[in-house]
Amino acid sequence: MLTRRVIPCLDIQAGRVVKGVNFLGLRDAGDPVELAERYDAEGADELTFLDIRASDQGRDILLDLVTRVSQRLFIPFTVGGGLRSVEDMRAVLLAGADKVSLGTAAVRDPQLIARAANQFGNQCIVVSLDVRRIAGRFELTSHGGREPTGIDAVAFASQVAALGAGELLVNDMDADGTERGFGHELNRKIADAVRIPIIASGGAGKVADFADAVIEGHVDAVLAASVFHYRKMTIAEVKEDMARRGVPVRPTYVAS
């Protein structure tokens, strides 16, 4: 069986890692370079870096910071936020990223996914879906969850998978930062609708939540931020629980 991945996420604002609840009330969580180095050493399978206000503010991603983070890593590195063109993606990949994450730009122009996949390969393209439950349905949002789109999230997931996305990062905006567990219904609906890997994001609060996301939500990877940033649990503890419950994971080899 393919191993399931555990992925810490660095939400970046003004060059610092931040975290809040439902993307509100953001507070400082540390230096991104230091955290990247720590997670690499602690056995993370990948690292995700999201400049969460770049699209909302209409600015470019912080390439210098991407470069400095990438220089500390020996694991795959995904970067997103403010990427609006193939040229933007090329710059991020040249700065050290292994994959790019498209959110708002993919909503505005889904064909950008096809152009990017043609240039860099499907394996480089992650499409980030910021989803809220609105009037009983799962609706896609844009601009970091700030703007409703009226688009059905499951239908959009199928569309972008067909266009060439290699993975989908499913952000449950209602669960984000609440530490009440991942949104299994949302994740399962999307995972069962596509044939590409799904990364669950939003809601991790206890060690058992990660294995639950794989078992109940049918996802291929689990992503979290604050529970790792503030040392509420370690990546090793998460993987130990996942392995104990029959979820295949890559072992961690952390020096004592």
C-alpha cells in the first residue's frame, strides 16, 4: 500500500508564520525558516508554504523567503499564494519549490491548470480548494476563503482533476483552526469523486484525528499547522498512531 503523508503547513503573512481560527484572529507562530528546518528533522513527509494574503492583496509571492526555506529542506516542498501565471509558477519552482499550489487563480481561470501541467507535469500541480458549507452544500471560495463563488466544490474538484491537477488540497474553512477534527464528509465526497491524491486540511486537534481522516475521509495525506507549531503533538506521535491503526506511513528517524 502507498504510505500516507503527514504534512506541516506554514501559513505566511508579512514573512512570518501565522495561525488563527477560520483564517481570522491570526497570531504569530514563528520564523518560517526555523520551522521548516525543524519539521524536516522531525520526519515530515513534505512541507507546504502558503502566502495566505498574496492573492487577496494582489501581490507576488515572497520569492526570497521561498528560497531561504527551500535551502533548509530535504523533503518535497509545495508553495502557493499569489501565483497567477505559468511564469509565476516557474519562478517559484526555480526558487526551490517542488510543487506549486493554485487556489484563487484556478477559480478565475481553470485552464491555467492545463497550461501549467503541460509545462511542468501533473505531479507539480496542486489545486487548493477552500471550501465552506453554505446553505447545506459545499461551496468553493476564493481569496483565502473570503469570497464566495457559488461553485460546487465537488464538481470543481472533478473539473480540475480532468484538467491536469496532480493533487487536491482540500481546506475545510469551517474546521480551520478549531481543533475539532477534519471534515470527513467533505473529504470523502471529493476523494470518491476523483482519482488523484487528496490532502485533508483544517481541524486537526488530537493525534487520532490524522488516522481518522485517512480511514473515514479516504484521503491520501493529512496537513496541519498550529498543533505542530505549538508542539501540541509531534509528527512522530501522529505517525505512531497511524501505524498502530493500520495506516501505512514512512517511519520517522529523529535523533534523540
